[in-house]
Amino acid sequence: MILDTPSRANLLAVCLYQLLLRAERPLPAGTAMIISDGMKARIVNDGNPRVMSGDGPADYTMEAGLGVLLKILAHKGPLLPAATVRVRLRGNPLKAWALLRAMRC
């Protein structure tokens, strides 16, 4: 796992990078865009997984507040229905679900 341009990475990209370092499941192939509180980060898995700050093309997008995302990702039990309702998904929902499951610590 690589964090592209760490000197320019936003808080969201750094948080996602740290969570992905502890991922116990494989990441789904493709590109995910995560949008939270005005920050954007992309997770690119094309054989060389990396986290990038900023906008760009993506296969699917997840949008939620940073507190909601961290609560979902840091919780070890089943995904919380009340919290997942607050996550807006666009694109392939199966890949988004696989990414959430992989990132949970």
C-alpha cells in the first residue's frame, strides 16, 4: 500500500491509508472515490494499491461525514444499519460493500 504524495495528502487520504494498512481482506479491484467534509481521496487498486488525495476518475463513489465513515470502519461487529444509511453510494454497490468490509479493522 502506498500513499501518493504524502506531503500534500489531506486528512481523509491519511486516515484511509492507515486503515488500509490494517486491512485483513483483499481490496476490490478498481478505483473508489471517497468524499467527506469537502475532502476527496481515491483508492486505486490496479495491482499496485495506493491512496491518492484529490479528484479523478472512479468506478464508484462513497460520500459521508468523516465521523460516520470512521465509525463504520473502526467498528468490529456487523455494519450498523443506522450508520450505513448515512453513506451515499454511486456506482457499483457490490464493490463499495467489499471495500467497506476490507477496510474494517
